[in-house]
Amino acid sequence: MGRIPCCEKNGLKRGPWTQEEDQKLIDYIHKHGYGNWRLLPKNAGLQRCGKSCRLRWTNYLRPDIKRGRFSFDEEETIIQLHSILGNKWSAIASRLPGRTDNEIKNYWNTHIRKRLMRMGIDPVTHSPRLDLLDLSSILNSSFYASASMMNPEILKLAASLFSSQENHQIDQNQQVISHLVQTQIQDSIHQEAYNKLMNPNPPFDSSMLFNQSHFVESSENLYPSSFIPEFGFQQQHEHAQSSTITDDFVHQLPSYGNDLFMEPHISETSTFHSNNINQNFDLPSVLSTPSSSPARLNSNSTYINGTSIEDETESYVSNNMFEFQISDILGVNEFM
DNA sequence: AAAGTCTTCAACCGCCGGCGA
DNA sequence: CTCGCCGGCGGTTGAAGACTT
């Protein structure tokens, strides 16, 4: 038994809406409200199907729609949410007041997606292309700030293998350790994003997830310059604990398992900055910080191959640009 | 100036799940 | 349990404008 189409195609208008049609729809909804979209066009005197009316109203005529260019903050929020939720446009739209899922979807496909690709980032996985990564640069000075969020065993292994590279043993090990390091970073990123999403008051503010000097130029590669937890870890921890974790949300997240929600083992409240990593930076203590520690990225200064893209006033990199599943790569979990 | 190409985004399509009969 | 209706969702299309040659 076939389904009856949502509307009869015969005699019903399609294509762009005229001003007159818009006005009819607006007038009707102002008078009677919306609901029962199937009957609405008939009652409103429109030669449209209900679906078309609903779409026109929700995507264009609704009075609370914010039209115009997306703000910097909105774009960062979209990237952040997309890295966690994927193509759940309605879920993303629900956190961007005045923006519709259709609008966000279009903006993603026409602007953000292309930009990420230009930057060598897979817009689906938010991962960097492997050939743009290089372990020696990851281990370079500025990147050590992020070491505070990593598993010390991984760092040891990374350092060990890095030294082996000097013996011309650059091989798959490098890629493996790159994955490990990236995953550690990403766990931190997801923890931060999760904490923010689960804390509705104050409302989610993507600017809290970013900070300055997101990336630094390093020869021909892109690397995060730092991951800066501006909240003390203790504060973050309390934040996370006070939030309600729903099963639904957990299942929506990428497959990080329960590690993402592990209780952080905080030895002290720490604050450090990329420009001066020695400030309040106690390496032994921070190295003991597990992967679930908070992290923060920013996007003020992004460079690719030595070329700033600031002139676009849009330099975005997802917080989840390092997205790898170690278990997928190695088939082991002993490092985590 | 004209033709061709690219970009944008409103609108459509088909599918899905919830719900009630 | 099945079926149809309805609203919602994500993917896709295509017209129109912008840009390039």
C-alpha cells in the first residue's frame, strides 16, 4: 500500500513565493496561529501544499528569524557543535537563536565546509589530513602547552619515538604516535565542549571554547599553538559535575566511550598560557592530568602555509580537528 | 559586451518516527 | 498490529546573481 503524498501536486503552485503569498500566509498565521499545515493553505487561500507553507514559515517568514550574515561567534559555535553533533542541523539550530536548520546547513555547505577543506581539515571528521601532520613539530615548544592534557605514557612514547626518528627510523610509528597525541588532545576538547553544552545557564557561548592564537605557523603545517583552560580545573570539574548528563547526549557523541566523562584527577588548580608556558606550569603535576581535562581553543590568528587568512575575517578551525580513534588505528587501548 | 562558470540559498524531495484510529 | 496522517529532518536541486574569461 503506497503512501499518499503530503499534498496533491495537481493545481498547486511550486517554486519561489510571491509577496502576495507571503502576506496571505503571515496574515493567516497571525489570525489563527499555525498547526495542521495540511489544512492551512486551503483555509488561507493559498495554492500551495502544507509542507511548502510550513517550510516557508519556519525558514523565512517567522518573525524571530535573524537574517543576514553569520557572526564570528555564530560560525565558531556552528563548527563547535558540528564537531560534536555532526549533521544534526536542527540540534545545532536550536542553540543558535534566530537561525534555522536550513540556513545553517546551507552556510555550512557553502562557507564553512569549503574553508575547512582549504585548511586541510576534513569537514566530516574534523580531523587534519595526515600528511599535514608531523610529529617533530607537534613536539615543538609551543605545543608543549597541550602536553598538560596528555597521558604521560603517550608523551614518553612520543619522545622516545621522536628520538628514534633522528636515527632515520621515521616510519609508521610516527603516524601512530601522532594519532595518540591527537586523540589525547581531542578528548580534552570534547570534554570542554561537553561541559559547555551540558551547562545551560549561562547559555552556551562558543567564545568560551576558544581563545587567542589558535594556530601557529610552522613551516608548511598547521598546529594548535595552545590549549588554554582559562577556568581552573577545579572549577571546570564542578561545572561538569553540576551538569546533567543524559543518555541521549552520550550516545550522540563520537565514540569516545566513557573516558570522555571520567572524573578528572586534578592535583591542583592550574592556569597556564601558551606564550609563557612556565607560568604556573608544573610539568610533573600537569602531566598527571588525564585526557579528560578541559581545553580551549581560539581562532584569532590562523595561518596556512604562511599565509594568513585573516583578511576573510573568518579563520576557523574546529576544536575537534584532531579526531582519531586510537583503537581503530592500533587495535589497542593500553595507552589510554 | 557576451558567454561561460561558479556560488549561493530558497525550496523541494523523500524518508522517518510519533501518534491516533 | 497495521495503516494513514502529520510534522520534522537531512540531502539535493536549480534559478538567479556574481564572477571570470
